[in-house]
Amino acid sequence: MDWEQKLLPYEGRLISIWIEDQSGEEQTKPKSYTLNKVEKSKDEETLKFYISPTQFLYVPLFGEDQTKLEYTDIEDSFVSHDIENKLVYRVYLAKV
């Protein structure tokens, strides 16, 4: 999947990031940022969501059943399920 192209329309828009820990640990709350750019790592196993010119969040990429875009009337979201580590990465994207 060409995630950089799929997420290009969201650059410059507000996003919220939440890493859900499904192991039962205390949960964090989503934090909001402006998405500067999205870039796939050289090994193509992670996606970098830049929240400033130098700061980014690495999100692991998996198969289509674990990493996908989800669409609702309110917002779209990039979701990646890291089953081994019991984490779900959620990047909520403001509607274009």
C-alpha cells in the first residue's frame, strides 16, 4: 500500500494520536497536532507521522487486515494493530 500517497491529503491538517495499550495498562489520552508530513521508512516496515519538522511518531506497518484506513462521517483514521505487543496505533485525521 502506498501510504504516503493515501495520507497526502491530510498534511497540514489537525490530527489526534492515540496509542491504545490492550494489555490492561493505564491508558493515555489522544493528543492533537498538525500533521506536517507522512514518510515511509527505508525498510518500509514503519510509517513516520511528522508533528513538527523534526519530531515524528513511528507507526509499525502490517498486512491489510491489521493496518488500514477507516472512514466515518466525522473523521477518518489510520489504524495499525500491533498484535504481538498488544498495541493499537490510532491517528485520527480531520476530514478533507
